[in-house]
Amino acid sequence: MKERVITSKILFQKVNFSTDKDYWNGLNEQWFAGGHFLYESGNDADLIIFLSRIGPVLLTLLLILFIYYWSKKLIGRWWAFLPTFLFAFSPLVLAHGHYVTTDIGATFGILLAIYTFLKFLYYPSSKNLIIAGLAFGIAQAIKFSSILLIPYLFLIAIIFSFINPPIKFKYIGFTILIMIIGYAAVVYPLYLLTTWDYPIEKQVADTGAIISGFKFTPLADLNIWMAGNRILRPFAEYMMGVLMVLQRSAGGNNAYFLGELSSRGWWYYFPLSYLMKESIPALLIIFLGLTIGITNIIKTILQQIKNVPKKIWEYLNIHFTEFSLLAFAIIYWSSSISSPLNIGVRHILPTIPIFYILAAGAFKKWLLINKNPIPITLIEKFMNQVHSLFNFWTKTFIISALLIWLLIETSLAAPFFLSYFNEFAGGKTDGYEYITDSNFDWGQDLKRFKLWVENNLEPNEKIAVDYFGGGNPKYYLGSQFEPWWSARGNPKDEKIEWLAISVNTLQGAFARLTPDFYRNPTDEYRWLQNYNKPTDRAGTSIFIYRLQ
């Protein structure tokens, strides 16, 4: 069949877009379609990728502004700079804030949904109800994992109803209405566009094939039935995405962690990954803030042990927003920890701004605490002033030092933010010994590898490449590229003196196996273990061996 190519304009650029490829008739072949569009259709892949990243960058900047806006309402204009600074200069955010993925979008959508929902609870009106509904819909449209907002919003509405007895349970009904608005006004129209020219018979067949392995059969059957209904089929397409995410989360993914290879995950994956991927100064601020908050709560309980229920009631009334943020972080982390899908700390990114905001609020209280007794004499007043100034400036110095440390550390990590690990976890060069995948190696060094080849190899010299990532080595290396994998043996046997291998593949080949995992011996690169260390690196994630 002759290939038919449509020349169209995307972001004011002429691009070729093939429409007669076999992947159009397949299932879940978006990776093949994307790879062909970028690298095999005569397009300028680098320009398309650069332009496509403008959207995520702008969204990241908008998220930073939103964090400041909300923080200003919670802790004041000047203190709002603390969580904003922590987020803006976080290596984790700088790593993923420009990628065309859903991580930053999900963070923005979830925070927006929580903010507008809480605003409606405090200031109920038709306007705020609609805005909260639209924000909820935006979050659902950006990422399927935002489905966790449903139980979370109901929980918050129930608790809010209990601490406001005159309007008991009133807001539970409003919560349902907010969700209806979100799905009807945002999700449905978007999925209506995606299913408009989708033959209904094919949608039913595709839905059945994709979710055939979903364990809860009634939900799968409902999804297939909805796909065959002309009115409900947009919702069916959205629901299929949710079921796919639930299925994948339950099924896990092959992952390397702390020297092991497993498909069932580790319950401590996200806690330890976060401790390694977050900067030390940010961790100190978070844990100091947590310690301050917990200490104050314990003191309050011990001082009024007989009135604990009353104090809890008072806390919820006075600090309901703070409680709501903490509740979401707990729910989201509980879901992540219980899932065997361990492929990157980026999956808990929606909770990072929450940690920063809560920590900043605790630091503000800590800075302004003055434990001195009420002065009586002039000497006591003078000493009280001296102590207060000393206490204030000491604490200010501590916070300032931590922020300067963060700024310096982030600057030193540039431009290798994706492979950033803090000092206790190997830094940006050796963190791969603990975790890989999107924590260290996502194929981000392919263009650096191209430059390495240009500077170190002769134009007609080949290099064997076992690459992990979304790029296309052949597009950048041309005839010098020789695709390689472990089962092919040593490239030297085919008179190729160089091998480049992604560290994610390398760690997966050498890692010890958990009892649940089997690795084909042909994938273990056993012959490569004769080489003590790589000759060179491209960036941080592509190891290069001279096979002598």
C-alpha cells in the first residue's frame, strides 16, 4: 500500500503526517505512531520537540505563580515566597517541568481542584460551585490518576459538614454536583471530539480488547456497553483510560531498585526514592516543619488531655485548609505506596507543593514564637527585646542558609536535573546505583551522545547502541548506528569496537532478582562484566565502552 502523507501546520510549522500506516488499525500503538511522525516522516524532530515543550514550560510557570497565589492567602505575602522558591528551584520540578508528560499538568489540575473546592466550602455561591466543577473536570481531563480526587473530596465534604452542624451533610450533595459539572462541562466535550469520527463498532471492539484482562468484570462490561451507546461513548473512552490505569497500577512494571529487579514493586519505594531525589535543604525544611507541627499538637494534647476531642474540633475549625492539604497528601501517598507500579518519584509530584506550603506555615509560626514571660521592669523589657531579636535573626539565618544551599545545589545540578540525587544518594553521577528509569535514565542524553560520537569516532566508524528512551539513535547517528542487545553478544566479534548502553538497561541486566522475577540469561550482558568500568559517558545516563 502506498504511503499517503498529509502536510499540515502544527504550531506554524509544516510537518508531514502519515495516515496509511498499519499502526492506525492497531491498539495502543501510539508510541510507534509518535516515533514515526518525529523521526521517520521527514520532519525536524528537534524543532517539533522544542515547540511542543513550550506548553509544559508555560504550565510549570503558571503552577509556580498559583503556588504563590494560594500560599499568600494561607500564610501571607512574604512567607508565600518560601514554598514558591522551594518548588521553582526543585531539581525534580526542573527535570520534569519541560517534558511533554502529564506530571506537571496533574499537579496543577489537582491543586486547582482542591483550592476551588475549599473556596466553595468557605464561600458557597453558584459562581464558586461552577468554578470548582470546572477545575475538577480539568484535573480529570489531564491525568486519570486524578480519579483519587473523588473519594478525597467526599471525605473533606463529610468532615466539613460535621464541624458545621447547622449545615450538616449539605455539602455532600454539592460535591456530587461539582463532579457532575466537571464531567459534563469538561470531560465529556473533550472526549466527544476524540470519538467523533471513531466508528462505534470499532470503539466497542477496541474497548473490549484493551480491558479484557480487567479483574472486576462488571466494570469492564459496563465500559463496553457504554462504548456502544452513542450518547455515552465519550464517557466510555474516558472510563477505559481510568480502568487501564487501575489495571496497570495493580499489575506493576519491571523496575530496578536498590540492586534488585522486580515487577511487584516495593512498599518503601516512594518514601526512599523521595528521600534520595529531594534536595537536602528542602528535606530539612520539610522535616523541621513537620517536627514543629507535631510538637505543637502533642503539647496541646498533653496540656489539655481531658479536652482532646474538643481540641481536635477546634483544630479542624481553625486549620481546616491545612488539614485538607495534609489529608490529600496522605491519601495520594497511600495509593502510591500500595501500588507495585514503581517507575519514578515523579508520580508523587502532586504532593510536593503541599509539603512545601505546610512546611512554610510551620516555619512562620516557629519564627514568630516568643516564649518569654510578660515583662514587668524596664530591665526585663530590655532583655525581652534582645532575646526576641536574637531569636528572630537566628531563625532567619537558618532559613536563609537553607535556601542559599538549595540555590547553589540546584545550580550545580544543571543541566542534569533528571539524574539529580542528593549528596547522600550518590549525586547526579552515581544515583543510578539506587534507582533508574525516570529517576535517572529516560533517554535524555541522546543528543549528548550524538555529540560524543561526532567528537570521538571517525565518520565511517560504527558504534553498537543499546538505548533506553523515547528517542531514535538512528535519526541522530545515521549509518554509524548499529542497534544492539545482549543476546547479540560482543560487538567486537563483528569488528565493532564501541558499545553504548543506557544505564537503565545495564542495571536491569546486572541486578539480583527478587523471587517473583525471571530474567532471560541472554539479557544479562554477562560478557560485559569482564569490563570493569565504562570508558566514557554521554551525559550521565549512557555508558560507553571501548571493546579492546
